Amino acid sequence: MPRGAPDQIPLINSVRQSCPDVPDNILQDFFSRMDPEYFRRFDPSTIAEHIRLTAQLTSDHPCTIVFSEQPDTRFEITIVAYDYFAEFATICGLLSAFGLNIEEGDIYTFAENTAPLPSRKSWTGYGPRVRTKGTSDLNRKKIVDVFRVLPVPGEEWGIAQQAQLEEELHSVIALLDKGQFAEARFAVNRRLVEQLGKRRGSFSGLLNPVQITFDNSQSAIDTVMDIRSDDTPAFLYAFANALAMRNIYVSKAQFDVESGEDS
């Protein structure tokens, strides 16, 4: 008998049919701890794929990445991983360092596992991306980050580059897993400086103003930030990194580019 909110049971059954090889405890953990908005954002087949990726995570394999080429030369990049402080900034920086303009994204994080699965009846407590020590792989918080990116003009983006990005992602996530946040940031910055050095003609708008509004009324535990600015190279990384350096966690994000403006 599936466990979950009553309105989720049909979705759980549909998703289970698409990933029958995934253990039931992993599927139930995903549904009980993922942000409820996630299930309105993605269709059942995509949710099933994300759950299959979640099932691949282990202490020795803390992240996985999937590339999907779109008809308009863009790519969708899905990253499923264990949850770490500064992880969102690290991923954004790495994508920019590989010559990818981030145009859209949906970022979601598990809630803490504060109660046994059978007794979970609500979905609250979406706290910061902090690894809980001493917990099993199943109990660890996880992320599902989906980016839609466009390679910068003249940047080759084939199988070799994708394999290189995957290798680099595993390398920096391993640093985060060890708590070596400064080392991870340095590794990303070094690559990013090399990439931005090739794109000096794209820096004319770096001093454009950034509009930020804060809203504490939408959540009892989180502050909602609305950020708008003209799009510039590595803008998302620069902003997310600034938040991380002030010990601000990003547990959920949605962003897109509208006529050259980030929002």
C-alpha cells in the first residue's frame, strides 16, 4: 500500500510503474521528503528518471549527471547528488567554467528526515543544505538540480567535453563531501578565470545594477529572494557564491533569462 499524501498516491503508483527496479524505500523517501512544488513542476516520467538517479547515489558515488540535447542546440543538464553547503554555487560556477550560459533552472532539496517514513504526514522543514553526520545513505538529504544551458558561440560541446565536466563535477563534490569548501571554490574559480579570459568582449555589462527584494511572508522558515539584473557571464555563480560566503544556504531556486535579463 503506497504511503504519501492522499493526492499523491496516483502519482506514486504511476511513477512506480516507470521505475520498478528502484527499491520501495528509496521511492517512498523521495516522495516524503522532496519539496511538494517539485511534483507540480515535473511530469511522472521525469520524476521516475530522477528517482532512478537518486537510487545510484552512494558514499563513494555522491553525485550523478545526465545530459540531454534539445532541438534548439541547447542542453538540459540534470544533477542529482547528496546535499552540501555551497553546492549550488559550485555547480553554477562549474557550468559557466565549461562555456555554458545558464538560461533556466529548477533547484530542489530534500527535507531533513526527522521522522520514520510511515509516520510522515506533512512536508515541512526544508532547511539548509547540511550533511547530517552518522546517517545512512538513504537518510542523507539530496538535491535535484535541472539546468537548461546554451554553449557560448564558438565553444565546442560534445561527448568529450561532457565527460570532462562529469569528471570535474565528481572532483569538486568530493571536496565538498570532505568539508573542503575553500578548495572547491578555488578549483572552480581557476577554471572560470580561464574561460572568462576567452570572453572579454562579453564584459560590458558587469556593473549593471541588481534589484533584490526579500519576502519573509511566504515561508515560516525561509526567506524568499527575488533577484533581477541584466544577464552577464557567470552572473548566477557570482551571486550564489556571494551568498555562500556569507553562510546563506540556497535550498530551492527557479530562474530564467528574459530578453537578456536574469530573474
